[in-house]
Amino acid sequence: MSTTEPRPSTRTAGIDLTMPENHLDVVATPGSVDPSRTASLRTRLIAVISMPLFFLVAFSLAYVSAGHAPVPHDLAITLSGPAQVTDQLADALEERAEGAFDASRADSAEQARQAVADRDAVGAVIVDGSTVTTVIASGGGRLAAAVVQQVGDQAAAQLGTTATIEDVAPLPADDPGGSVLFFFLVICTVGAFLSITAISQAIPRAGVKALLATAAGAALLVPVLGFSMISLFVDFGVDFGQVAAVIGVGMLYSFTVGVIATLLTLLLGQGAVLAEILILVALNFPSAGASTPESMLPPFWQVVHNGWLGSGGFEAMRGILFFDGAGIGRWLLQLGIWTVSALVLTVLVARRRKREGAVEVPAAASAVAG
């Protein structure tokens, strides 16, 4: 007959040491177990339900509000021709819809064309006697180009003639809708922030250096692969230097997205996904100026466009591909501000967490010793 030895008591003077079930390698002391951990399953269930719901609501509202009824808002158009004719045309534009157009006058037809090529104007209408020429830039946005074309047709109708269309920034024949460059932006965005999300989920204790290294690696790899795949279907008709410049902007943009995702992960943990959806998707894509160009966006989205990271990257790439680099400095500066700001904030947050961790370890050791 066997006897069972009594289980050694874990109760010592003043301290009750318990051995939690299924955690026999852990010794828990009063106050050493975080009670909030008991809600981890509930928290995860809420996250599983809320993330797709939040994406659905935020993305739908953002996209619909930005592009459901595109109309011109301060669309810059240049007029060239006899003063009497251009004055009448400018008055007609103002009567058509107040605030819809921002009309300016050029001293010559060449100056009007150059304004469109330099992206100082969305389009131009040139009147030379009984001849009307409408200058558009399809690469700057098909919707805006169509509006400028309508203005030229109306001017020609008043003069009893037809307008000739001149496209100074045509879209490639393989992409008549002008949507492929936006797909490249989406590839860079999703590839960058999903890389950070995957690492943070697979290695929850991954440090800041590891996350930033992942962001840098994704920035080098994703744009190259993305543009290479796009090039299988679309020929932009540009030289190697322009392709390299577009990929370079894509790398800077992807790295910025990765750093922002890193920052949000440090601040919010698993909840960072919701913030990433809001910042990098819901506010980012509709305001980029792709499907709906800036001149056709509602006023709120025009403000977002002129300050957000997606438009900074997209407009810079658009300027390189279709406008020989005209006006890209302003957009690169906008993107660069996001990059530097995200890096600085990430470093500051990481240092704060490191200091807090250094303080908590001695405090915990003192509590156990006491």
C-alpha cells in the first residue's frame, strides 16, 4: 500500500506563494499578476469583430464622400486670346458655378501651354481668331481633363466652330483611365504596413530596431517588385531615369508608411491596425488625387490632399511620369515632412518606453524582495 507524501506548503511567513494551474514554471505573488490579462480573450474577440467593421465604415464613408459627385473646386484654367473674348469666357465660367474655376489669363498661346505643362494650370483654352484649342493634361487626371474639354467646347460653340484638343501629358495607351499609378501607390502602402503588422504579430516582443529594419527592407523590396509587375502590362513610355525616380519615390513613401506603422504599434499595440486603417487607407487613398484629382475633390478633401503623405508620394510620381518632373519638389517636401516627423516621434516613444522599462524592473525586484 503506497502512501502519498504531503505536498510541500508554499505558505511562508507573510507571503502566500501559489502555483497557477498550467503555469507550473511561474511563481505568482500577491500583486504580481495583472488582473486585466483575464480579459485577453474578450479583447481579442472585440478586435476580430471591430477591425473589419471599422474598415468597412471608414473606407466606405471616406471614398464615397470624396468621389461620389466630383465637380470642380477652384480648378485652375488659363485663358489666352483677345481680351474681349477671354473676359467673356471668364465671366461665363464664374456664372456657371461660383468658386468652380480659378481663371487666369496668359499673354500668349505658348505661355498658356507652358502653364499646363508646368502644372500651374489644369488646362487652358486658347482662342486665335476663329480657332479654339483646348489644352489638357490627361496624366493629371481624366476627370479634370474632361471638364476643361467641356469649357473649350462651349467657347468654340459660342464662336461657331469646333475646338481642337491638345494633350500635353497624355496617358499611356495601356492605361487610358490613368488608374495604374494609383495601384502602385496601394501596393507600396499595403506592402509596407502589412510587413510591420506581420512582424509585430509573429514576434510580439520585437524591438524598435527590428521593426525599423523591417520597414527599410519592405521599402527596398516592395516598390521594385510592384513596379516590375505593373510594367508587364503597362508601358509608360519613359526612360530608365524616370522609372528609377518613380521607384525611388515609392521607396521613400513605403519607408514612411512602415515608420508610421511602427510608431502606431509602439503606441497602441494590437490596436494599431485600426489607426493604420484610418491614417493609411481611409484618409490616404481618397485624398491622393488619383481617381478624383485635387481640383475635383470637395474642399475638405482638398485640404487633406495638400497635407497628407499619400498625395505627397502620388503627385511626385505623377509629376515624374507625365510632366517631366514639373512641380515635384513641393510634393517631395510634403512627403519628407511625414518621414522625418514619424522617425522623430518613433525614436522619442522608444526612448520613453526604454526609460519606463528601466524604472519598472528595479521596482518589481524591490517588491518581490520585500
